[in-house]
Amino acid sequence: MNRLKQLSNTQLVMAISIGFFVLVNIVWLGIPFAMAILWSLVDPAHPWSYPDILPQVLSFGRWAEVWNNTSLPEALRNSYTVAPAVALLTITLALPTAYAFGRMEFKGKKIAEMVSLLPMVMPSMILAVFFSAMLLELGLTDPYINIVIAHTGLALPYAIRILSAGFKAIPQDLIDACADMGTGKIGTFKHAFLPMLKPSLLASTIFCLVISIEEFNMAFVLGAPDFITVPTILYSFLGYSFIRPDAAVVSLILVIPNVLLMLLIERLLKGNYLSQSTGKA
């Protein structure tokens, strides 16, 4: 009887927790996302205002207007050419440091780990001003290169943190087995490190892409007005000439690809974990 009572209490607590979680996500994510969709579909010829509860007419006219009358196509092209370059450069630079943090013991390791995380806690505007002054001193004036470098510095701590955890999780027995079979360093990396690092590499890549695509301060300080990205377009709509439907369109264009990319990477991650644990893809 007592066990049944305990089970019922546990189920009640779980039901309340799940209900609270769902409610918080609806208020925090669902309602704002739904409102953004509604505002983006407001027909330009029929404004949505009080006392109307819903827009009078829904259409994709606002999307066409923003696409044809703003620099959004150029901003999308810039954002999605910068982000892959940032991801590739960040992963390349992060791998040696992550290996040292994950597989080696050396004096001052804890301090080095803390120092590598400093960009995560510093305001990005301060970092943007610093990068602007530093790159000008170095004679670098190309906005694309400058933004790639700055975004790499911003994403590097995340990649180092994720990849170092991936290196740390690789069993030493697997590495020793590859060494005993005479595979050499390249073979050991290919057969022992790389398969186990795939989830960490994918997670690092998604973080780098999302950070670069969504970063405003670096792109604004180092690129404006010649080199625009999607966040700089969005913030221009949120300024003095605030146009809510246009801002809703650009915000959805900024958010939806990132959500789809995260869902894709999560699916790939689950597939990798499954194949590593069962030997089946």
C-alpha cells in the first residue's frame, strides 16, 4: 500500500514537473514565435492594430517587400559565407588546445583553461572594439576577413570546451590497442580519436555556425556600413524607424535556419552515439 502511494506521489510530481516545463516553454518560446509568425504575415495594405485580436488579412506580401526593397539578400549571402569560414577556422585552431586540455597534464593547466574561457564572460561589444583597434593596427581592412577573425575569437572558447571534453572521454584502452597494432599516429587518430570525436566535432560546428550567424556587435563594428549581415539588418529595423512586421520577417529568417540546423545536428549526434554504443549505424 505504501509502495503504491509512493508511486502515485512520484507520478504526480513528474506530471507537475512536465506540465510546468511545457507551460514555461509555451510562454517563453511558443508565444513569441507564434507572434513573430503572425506579424510577418500581416498584409502591407491591411495593418494590424487594436482592437483587432488577429490580423485582418494574412499574406506573404511583407516577405516579398523585405526581400525586394532591403539589402536582405546581400546580408544572407554575407552571413552564410562568414559562418562556414568561422567554423572551419575555429575547429582547426581549437583542436590542439583541446587535445592538450583533454589528454595531457601540465603545470598551470587549470589557469590556462580559465584564461581560454575569458571571451565567454566578456561583453561582445568590448571585444568588438578591441578587435577593431587590433586589426587596424595590423593593417587589416577587409571587413570579411576581420569579421571571420573576430567571430573565430568569440567562438573559440566554446569549441575548446566541447572538444576537450570529447578528447577526455576517449578510452585510453582504445588508443593503446591501436598503438599495439602498429597503426602509427595517423592511424591512431583515424581509428581511435576521430570516430569518438564526431559528436564533439558536430556540436562544436553547430555552436560556431550559430554564434557567427547571430552575432551583431562584431559584424556592426567591423563591417558596417559596407559589409552587412542578417543581425545588422534586424537591428536596423529595431531602431528609430521601428517596423514590427519587417523585424518579424528578418528575425524568422535569422532563427528558423538555426533551429533546423540544430535539429539536424541533434539527429546526427544521436546517430553517432547509437553507432558507437551498438556498432550499428
